[in-house]
Amino acid sequence: MATVSAPVEEHATAAVRHAARIEHVSKSFPGPAGQQLVLDDISLDVAPGEFVTLLGASGCGKSTLLNLVAGLDRPSAGSIATDGRPALMFQEHALFPWLTAGQNIELALKLRGVAKPQRRPEAERLLELVRLRDAHRKRVHELSGGMRQRVALARALAQDSRLLLMDEPFAALDAITRDVLHDELTRIWRETGLSVLFVTHNVREAVRLAQRVVLLSSRPGRIARQWTVGIPQPRRLEDTAVAELSAEITEELRGEIRRHGQH
Amino acid sequence: MASTDTPVDAPGKDGSDLAGLEAGLDALDSVEVGRTPLRETLLRKVLPPVTAVALVLVVWQLLVWAKVAPDYKLPSPAAVWDEVEASWLQGTLLDYIWTSVSRGLLGFLLALAIGTPLGLLVARIGFVRAAIGPILSGLQSLPSVAWVPPAVIWLGLNDSMMYAVILLGAVPSIANGLVAGIDQIPPLFLRAGRTLGATGLQGARHIVMPAALPGYLAGLKQGWAFSWRSLMAAEIIASSPDLGVGLGQLLENGRNNASMSQVFLAIFLILLVGIAIDLLIFSPLERRVLRGRGLLVKN
């Protein structure tokens, strides 16, 4: 088996530039019983070109963490540094329905400051990258769920960020489409050399995609354990190595969840 | 079992496999939306209102024949038609209409120019919303005819008084429509906009305004209805030779001349203009916006 599934330690060499550097980040929200701690002392680095999945049950604050990295919210303590403004993809496609697929991408390019004559060809190139060459003039409602998420991916790529944040982007898709999009994302990640921080509650998805899986505990969210995934790509969900590592991580995740029923 | 340990397929083969798979999925998931044929449109959209109008005319004529009311109270359809013909031959019919419509449209455009930024401010700035939001909604329930007496006293019997009444009627509708439209924007669009770097004015232009467009259009539609109603009220109450004869004055003149057919003519024209503007401007605009967003569900 080509699997390496040992907990890893932080690789915090000063020389490495990080796509994202999360240092001792905590976040609390005002709740019914005073301040409620959602994230507790999270430290995590994402190396350039690295694919990291954040895995956790509900209430682990994984989406909160992603929002913090995206700059949509501020941490209560600690610091977050990213290499430029990260791109963010949501569970819902979040495409603007008043624009065509192509115009959605062109708007992202415009907001990035790309000059008008270059926007159209660049949008075409990005659509080509997600294999939707003919979708430029299509309205959002004319596209299937999987096509929408691919346009959303193209729009995120249009931001030309070094870091792509993904918040359960395939959770609402059917299993067949999701499987195809896993392949697609892996291909695009390898072609572009992007760093990806991918949030999911799906263990197999995490193992299928990532070089490193970070397990968060719930309430408050803490980093419980990490695994580097050495299984060569392309991986399949049904690969034995994927299944074995998934089983190990699931066991750990269940342990984390069980702790909450005990008090 | 062994497949996990075997080396990766050649990238080219794998790539084209994936592309083919994806193309298949896309084809299976796509829906073709066709256009309705013209015959069906005529049958379903034109026939019902024509039937309704014909029915009203028939009932009207029957009432006239049954002599339920004397001539000076209920003119026959033919008498009203004669009135149309007469003023058409005099060349005054279009003048009446144009006097009112040009006033109404100019007033509406002014209301648009004021109501839009006002709505944006109320929707986006908490202090402004708390300060004037309730007043703005309250103003909508105040009949704009109530503004005619003060407007006459403040501004005199002239066009600016008409425009003042239109603005007071239409601006709250337009602003409130925009506020409602903005409040209904899914928060996801705003977050997506912010991650793309659309903040401040850029955010308003590229995200907030287009996202709020359906609600805004509903506000515009209501704003136009309020403009038109306020204008008619102003024209009926405040008549002066300097103002020229609009449809409101035509109605008032008909009353003064005890010519019920002229009163009917004026009422029909007022109604007709209202329907025409809605049918020619607002409905197509609304349909286009909703269809573009896939919100127009065909049954």
C-alpha cells in the first residue's frame, strides 16, 4: 500500500512562503450564555500548491474558519496571513442569475482590474479549463447543478488568487456528478498549481482529494489530528487505500463526536 | 483490488475519458426551453381580455337599451364613440393625452432620479433607515390628492405644482420598492460579491442594484401608478387656462358642461394610458428580467 497515514507536525520552516498562515486563531460569537467559543487556538499553514481538507462534524466551526481566512470576518484572537486575497467557492454556486455564465466570470475579471479587451478571451479560456466551452452565453438557470459549480470554479479561478477556499462545494450534488467533479478539481489543481483549502464533512471526499487531511473537533473547534495522504492521484473513491484511510479517520471522527454525548 | 497499486493511467486517456463523461452528464442534465408559438400566445394572452372588454360593452349597451338611467347619467357606447371621433377630428384628442402623458412621464423620471438614491441610502445605511424608513412607508398610504391643496398654496397654479404632487406620490413607492428589493437579496450574493472584491460603490453597481432589480421594478410599476393617479387628482382639482387641457381637466370640463359622454371619454383615456404604459413598458421589462433569471415559470 502506498498509503502514509501518520499524524504530521507543522512544517513551519521560516524560508517557506505560505499560501495561508493561521496562527493561534480563536473565534467566539455572542450566544445565549455569554460569548460562545467556536474556534479555539487553531494554527495551520497551507504551503504553496498544497491541497488541504478541513474535516469535521457540524459545529466544528470549519465554515467559520474559512470565512476568517477569506477575510469575511475577523478572528477574536490570533492572526491570519494569506498570499493575496483568496478566492472562495460556496456550497451553493452563488452565481449571479442576472448575468450569463460568461458574464459572471467577466465580472470577476473586471473587479480584479483586467482591461476590457482581455476579459472575453480570458473568460473563454477559463470556461475551456472547466470544459464548458459552449456555456458562455448560457443563463445560470439553464445549467445543471454540476455545470453551475464548474462555472463557479471558473469564476473563482478568474480572481487569480494563489489560494482557493472551498466550502463544501460539492455537497449538494448527486453522487455521480460529485465524483466527476472530484476528478475535475484534482486535474485543475494540478494544472494551475493553486493552494486549496477545502472544507467538508465527507471523509471519503477529504481523502479522495487532499494531500493533507486536518480533523477538527467540535464545540469548540480545535485541530484534533492531521494525516498526510500519500495515495497517488488519480484516486478513486472505491480504491482500497482510500477506503482504509477513510475508515481510520472516520473512527477518529466518531470518537470526537462521541465525546459530546458523554456530558 | 490490484487496481489501487497499479500505476496511473496515461493522462491523455484519463483526460479524454473524463471529458466524455462530463459531456454526457451535461447533456443529460440540460433542459431545452422553447418559445411559445404565436398562435398559442394569441389564444392565451389576447383572446381573454378581448372577450372581457366585448362583454362589458355588451352589458353596457343592454343597460342603455333597458333605460336603467337617463341619457345624461349613462351615455350609450355610441355617444362616447362620437365624442372620441369629434375630438379626433378637431385634433385635440392627442393633445389631451400628450399634455397629461408628458407631465406624467417627466414627473415619473424625476421621481425615479430622487427615489433611487433615496432607496439605496435607506436600505444600506442603518441610521437613515431608522430615521426616515417608517415615514417613507407611511407616506405610501397617504393619498397623494391630499398634497394638492398645500402644493397649490406653496407653488401656485402651475406645472411645478403638478410635479410636486407627482413626486410626493411616486418617490416613496420607488424608494420602498428598492428597499424591499435590497432586503430580499440572498446574503450569499453579497458574500460572493465581497469575495470577488465588489465593495462600496462597485458593490452597489454590480451586485446590489442588479440583485434588487425585481423588487425595484415592482416599485417602479407602483411608482408609475401613483404618479398617474396623483397627476389626475391634481389636474381635476387645479384647473387653470394656463395649464392646458390634460385628461384630468377634460374630465372636469365634462362635469362642468354636464356632458357625461365627455366624462366617460376622459375616464376611458385615463384608464387606457395607465394600461398602455404598463403593457408597453413595465410588463415587458419585468418579463425580460424574470425570464433572464429563470424566475418566470411556465405552467
